Amino acid sequence: MTISPAQCRAARGLLDMDQAVLAEASRVSRNTIIAFEREQRTPGGNNLLAIRAALEAAGVVFLDENGNGPGVALRKGV
């Protein structure tokens, strides 16, 4: 499943994570994250997967459209 710019912003908000920290954790440039969240461009597949993986490693669960989503939540115990 891919993530949307809104889910990326919401996930960072839940984690109180700024774009620079996400860039470092995902090893994706901050400019790529900024452009993605502003809906100016979609990162390549590997970068998008890296962003998602970094957010999940920090405790975010991405909800798909079949559940209550699309959306984000924090994993229990985080």
C-alpha cells in the first residue's frame, strides 16, 4: 500500500517528528519530503517505501481504505 501526503503529515504529527528527522530516518532528502507533503510530486517507489518504513519503525500504523482509512494511528504501547 502506498501512503498519501496527508497520511505522511498526519503520521509526523502523531510522532511530533519534523521533516528533517523523517529525512534522516528514511535516508530521503528533506526536499523530497517537503515536495511530497505539499503534493508537488510523488517520490519514487524506493523513497516512498523508505518514508513509510521510517514512520512505521517509529510507531505509526497506516490504515487502508478497507478499514477506517485511509488514515494513521499509533501502535499500542508507543
